[in-house]
Amino acid sequence: MELRLLSYDDVIRFHEDAMASSDQVSSGVRDEYSLRSVVGSVEQWAVSYQEPAPAHFECAARYAARLAEAQAFVDGNKRTAAAAIAFLAEHGYYADEAQAELLLCSMLWLLGANIIDESHLLKTFELLFDR
């Protein structure tokens, strides 16, 4: 399956969906430049990646880590990083959504505390998701 990267608008939509699913209204983007930078940096990384193309799990881990680190939204940054779950679903990967979101939220907290790094997210996605 071809790799379809997330656009800025995709991430905004995932943020709004994540906030709505937790019965909250989005307070919007805190830093548009940071958000555009995340989207652009993942795209640049994927395009410049050596053959073979990066795996879906690698892209998902990068999206999750970069979105959580950027803190581009006023609130819901970790929930928005769950866009990685939607990214994987769009590429044909599935997991128990509630379990995946709970685990990812915990992992992103650990990432923010510098206890784990992106490689741990990658391994988690590989173990959690099936096709």
C-alpha cells in the first residue's frame, strides 16, 4: 500500500475529533508554525528516506512523537498525537482503539518526561497493530 502522509488539515481534523471524543471543544492552534513544521518535517524525512520507503509504523511513531513534542495546540496535544493511530488505520492496520489510545497516551507522557524515545513508540506500534 502506498504511503499517504498526513496534511496540516488532516492533523487539524484529528485534533478536533480527539477533543470531541473526550467531550471537549478545541481551543485551537497555539502555534501554527510548529504544527506546519511537524507535518513538513515528517514529509521531508519520508521523502528523503533511503530505499526501501519508511514503514508505516516508523511514520506513525514519528508523527506521534513530533506532535506531542511540538505542543502546537492550546490543549489536547497528546490526544492529537493519536493521529498516529488514525494514520495506521488509513493504511490498513488495526488494534483495539481504546487500548491503543490509552497505551499511546501513557507512552507520550513517558516520552515527554524523557523516559522513553521514539524507538519505544515504534516497537509499541509494531506489537499492538495487525493488518
